[in-house]
Amino acid sequence: MLAVIPRDRLSDWWATVLPWLEAVAQRSKGKESAERLRAGIEAEELQLWVWFRGELRALAVTEIVQYPGTRRLRVRIVTGKDRHEWYAASLAAMEAWAAEIGCDAVEPICRRGWERDLRALGYRCDHLIMEKRVRP
């Protein structure tokens, strides 16, 4: 079951998702923090999605981005176990929700390992974000 967690139910889910979000924050090289994600979800700037089947299997964090000529659902975070069990259905549900709320596209930010799976679902690489550290 995939569900978007409404702001008023976040407290019910927080203890379950917190370890997953903390792990994401640790891997993010300072780009994310669990506290900032919670604040964004509470402010309804971000959406928390959970894939639950007996236990938490995966989660995602999305945001609605309004560009001058297009509205997009950006998938900022996806993490989980046994992704082939949930990723296609989860993306399909996010795509349907995005269309329902007036988004023109879904734009996942993902590691290279996701590229082949996403291409199989009709996604294409639009931009590539590269990084070079200038301070240790």
C-alpha cells in the first residue's frame, strides 16, 4: 500500500520513518536533515509517501515545483528495501497524483543506479547534476 501521509498524521508515522530519514540525511552530504524534512512536510511544502506492507518497505519525499512554464512533481528522496516490489507501482501512483493536482511531469532526482529502471518506465535523463568538492 502506498499512501501520502497528511500533515495531521505525521506524528503517528514519525517514529517509523525517522530512522530512514536520518539514514538519508547521513548519505546526503549535508543536503538534507530529518528536522528540515519534517518542517517541510508540516508546512505542506513537501509530501511524505510510504509504501507499507506489514512493515515500512519504502518511503519517498516529493515537492511541487512551479517553474515559469510548467508545474512538476519533483521526487527528492526515495529509499527502501526490495525496490523491484514497489518502485513501479509507487511511481505510477505519484504520476497519477501529480496529474490530478495539475503537474505536467514528474522529475525524480536519483542516483545513477536507478536510471535503467526509470528508463524502462518511460523516464529520460533531462539534466545531469555533477559535483566537485571544493572544501573537505
